[in-house]
Amino acid sequence: GKRMRTVFYLKLHGGKDAITALEGGLVSDSVLLNHEICYVLGQMQDPDAVPVLNKVLVDEKAHPVVRHEAAEALGAIGLEESLEILRKYAKSSVTEVAETCELAIDSVLHKLEQKKKSEDSEAKDKQSKYLSVDPAPPSLDETDVQKLKATLNDTKKRLFDRYRAMFALRDIGSKESVEALATALADKSAIVRHEIAYVMGQMRHEAAVPHLKKVLENHSEHSMVRHEAAEALGSISNSESVQILNGYKADKQRIVSESCKVALDIAEDWGAETTEV
């Protein structure tokens, strides 16, 4: 837990020194920590982080979860110069990397288009109530949960458009939207499934708990999806989610067991916050 707190402290600190310190942390043998460092580097949206993320993305020996997070972070930073490397690795034989690069390309192109638009006028994406820098902005013109669910599950559509529907459902925040999101936990793409678990954690809606429990209990599920489900349960932090997490903190997959421990830390923090008046 202490190392994770340091990562998020450095995110708040920002600047070149923080980026250098975070880069130094990438020598860890913890996939969870390395992936979290890449996530934070993306959320900082500092162009100085790009060379660090490039190095991770091109490293064929790095864990696919970490490389995926590096590609997503390049999308979050959104520089035009990142398109070349993203296009190259969109052809990767590692599915998690290829799909994330495809998504990040659309994310960069969208940001460049928005920037151009805002220079011409005040046309800007609607601000989400969530502060995270997302791989795609929520759909602006659709609030019908069933229609958004249909877009989310339409595998013929670009990942970027499916993600826009996903984040719109997150922002709606109802039980119905949680159930709509849960339908995509059966998607063939681990990238999509893991993002669903991530947004469920952001929503902190108790209706998500049985769905996240099912993911965590499934030992044949991709470790990146199980890990994200564990962290989401930590964010929801009710007694049921804490009980579930305690059952998996000794899981055979290290990224899952570490995530459960971090999630229990998070649950404790949330619990302390809600009991303090």
C-alpha cells in the first residue's frame, strides 16, 4: 500500500522530478505497481512522460498489462507525435497492446480535433463529473440507457465509439446503467471487460458488487480484468465487497492478490472518510 500511495503522491506533485521518480519505480517486479505508474503518467498529461511511456510500450519483455497501460497513457496525453508509435503497435500480435493502441490513436485524433475546434470556437466536450482522463469522452447526444447499451455491445463499431457509450453509461450512474454495463463483461475483448470493471469502481454503485464478484471468482478470466474488479470492489467498500476481497488476497495470480490488498486499504480509507463527521 505504501508504494501505491507514493505513486499517487507523485502524481499530485507533478513536474519533471515526479516523472523521473516514477520512471525509477518501473524497475519493480510488480506488474500492478508498473501498470499503476503508467496510468499515473498518463493522468498527469505531461509531455515529458512520453519518452518513458514509449520505452515501456516497445519493450516486448514487459507484461502486456503494463504495455497496454503505457499505450493508454499516450492516448491520455494526446500528442500528435505519438501517432507514429501507436500506429506501429496497433499491428502488435499482443491483442491487449494492439487494441489499446487502436483506441489511443482515436483518442489522440479526437483531442487534436477538439483543440482545433476550441481555437475556432467554444466547442468543447462536455465535462464529466469524474476527474479521470478517459480513453474516450462520454457520448454527448445520447442518454437512453438501452441505446447506449446497444452501442457498447456492438462489436462492429470502433472501440472508441463503444467506449464513448460506456463512459456515458458511467455518467448516468443509475442501477439500470450498471446493469447495462454489466452486459459487456461477457465481451470477447479483455480490454473492454477490464474497462467495465474500472468504471464500475468509479461509480461506486452497490448494484455492481455481484457482477464484480463473479469476475474475481473466475480463475480463467484475464488477470487484468480480475485485478480491476478487485480495485473496483475496494472503491465500493461495503461489507460485502470487503468480505469478497478478503477471500482473494492470497490468490495465486500476484497482480490479483496485490490488488485485493490495495483494495482493502482503499476500502478502509473510504470507510474512515464516511464514518468521520
